[in-house]
Amino acid sequence: MVIPLVSIRLKVGPKGQIVIPKVFREAYGIKEGGEVIVEPTEEGLVIKKPPSKEELLRKLKEYHEKRKGTKPAKLGELKGISLEDEFDEVWGIEE
């Protein structure tokens, strides 16, 4: 369920804490003790559910298929590679 066009102003508590309203927690399946991802954007922070195990496996399989046929790296070849860029490429994150 997605709640369209709703904005709620929240107070920031001690240590920068906010409480996600119940209506949002229920709509997005956020449970006590669960995890969320906080992603910085130019407009502010985005709070998202982490990908499911199935989604993680699908992304890793896609990445593996894309890399098939490439030669394994040799010692020293990876020192100029940015792991952050590789991660962003796998997950489709644009700067």
C-alpha cells in the first residue's frame, strides 16, 4: 500500500531520533526491531525498506550474468577500481 501525497512534520528527539507514524509503519511493513535504509538525496533523506532476500538474489544473479565471460582480475589490477562505483552500478544508483 502506498499513501499518496501525504506529508507529516515530525519533531526530532534526543540523538536525532524521529518516530515513524503508525500509519506509515503499517503501510510499509516496518516492524519494531526491523530495519530501514536511510538514503541521502539532494532534497533530503529517503527512508526505505531494505530489499528482500529474493530481490538481493535477483540483483546478484543479474550482476553475475553481466560479468560472465570476463577474466578474473590479476594482482594489482583492482587498485584503481572504486568499490563504491561497482556497488552503485550493481544496484542502479545514480549520482
